[in-house]
Amino acid sequence: MVLDNRSEVKKVLLITLVLNVLVMAIKAGVGWSTGSLSLLADALHSVTDSANNILGLIATRLASPEPDRDHPYGHQKFDALGALGIAAFLGIACFEILKGGIERALDGFQHGLQAVKISPSELWILLIVLGINIFVTFYERGVGVRVGSPILIADAQHTMSDVWVTITVILGLIGVWQGRVLNLPILQWLDVVLSFPVALLVFRSGWSVLKDNLPWLVDEMAIAPEAIHTLAMQVPGVINCHDIASRGVVGRQVFIEMHLIVDAKDVEGSHRITEEVEALLAERFSPVRVLIHVEPPAYKSDQITYQS
């Protein structure tokens, strides 16, 4: 049976969308009032959080696991495409942060750095924002792992990068605030300097999302063929198992193909043995769809899977 978790995924995405819009508005407001480049960059990162939630809602709407005439293998690659969209948004955010940091640094060298003015009350507001980000991260990741949703896990990964970005920015702004208190203008550069590691954190998060979802889209092996071969050969009546292939994501949806030679004299006997193989694989890797091609003894082969 194919598991359809879209209603729960949609609920989580709607809740996190509301929270991310709130976080984005607070960061943008404080960043604009203080003139902090790193905080405005962080607000830009939060814009992608909200955009990712909207993208995830669209992808989840399309990503039905049930097959139909036009999509006999289901629609779940839309989910992975949504995760890749998140990676693209992260790439754009990284570029914008680097661009703003370089422009602010060059302008600071030529005309003097524009002072960032931050108050203790604004720092406390940012700590509340940090708490919201941490809640969203663990909430999304927990549900994503439980229901097997790559879009939620990818979005949680993105939000975790936002947590580290916000921590970095808050530390920098505390340094800027102390610089004003102690009359140390050089600490104003902390805001610009920290915008670059923020960009690197964003890039790393995007790369992680890309790496996690490409195997699904390029039909990379889902299960080691040796593991499938071992299980199939445990079924009484199976003489030989070869040309094994698998794709998909274990725990979400896996497709397995194999060729079998069985000890049976008629079609009914062959069917019974193949059903036992399918049941054993389903017990181990569910949800799974198995396609078995039964062959005569002369087709026996030692090639468990396709060679590189």
C-alpha cells in the first residue's frame, strides 16, 4: 500500500509559513531601523523560508503517491522537485548576501563604514525570533521523519541554516552594540565581516538539500541488489535470482525488478512462489512495488545486477 501523507505535510507547511512570515517581518523591520547588513541578509534568507513553504504546498498538491494513466509510477518526484526548488532559492540568497557584503565593504573603505545602531530591546526581539526558528526546525524535521516527507526534511534543513545564520548575526550585533558602548568603531566591521560566513552557511544548506534529492530524480539504486538477492533466495522454490534493479526511496516508495527461475511445473505454482517473494520484500521495504519476470532454467545467470 502506498502511503499518502500529503494532508499532514500541508498542515505543517501552513503553520511554518505563518511563523516564517512573522520572522521575516521582524528581521526586516529591525534590520531596516538599525541599518544592519547582516540582519537584512538574514531577512532575505527568511524570505526564502516563506517562498519554500509556498513551493512545498504546490509540490505537495501535485505529489500524489497513487498511480494513474499518465503517471503509472505515481507523482512523488514532484516532491523531490520542490526540494530542489528550495536549493535554488538558497543559491539566490547566497549570491545576494555576498553581493551586499562586497558592496558594503568597498563603500566602507572608500567613504567610511555606515554605523549600525542597535539597542538591547532590539537584541531581545531577535532572540525571540531565534526561538521561533528553532521551534520550526524541530517541528518540521520531526514530522518529516515520521511521515517520510523529503520536502519537510529539506525545509527543516533550510530553517536550521537560518538558525545558525541568526545566531551569527546576533553575536555580531552584540559586538557592534558593545563597540558603541566602549567607543570602538572597528567593531562596526563585524556586521559586514559576518555577512560572508552567513553566505557560506546558506550555500552549505543548499548543497545538502541538492545532494539528498538528486538520487530520487536520477533513479539511483535504492536497495543493494545483494540484499534483495539474499531475501529472494530464502523463499522455498526459488532456484535463481538475477538482473535485479531498484529505485525510489526506502520508507517512502520503492520499485524493484528482478528475473526469477523457480521450481514449479505450472503457472499457478510459479505465481505462488513469486507472491511469496513479493510478500517478503514488502515486509522488509514497504511501501514497495515488485515486478518479477519468471524465466526457464536455461536462463539461469550469476549476474545479480547490471554491471557498471
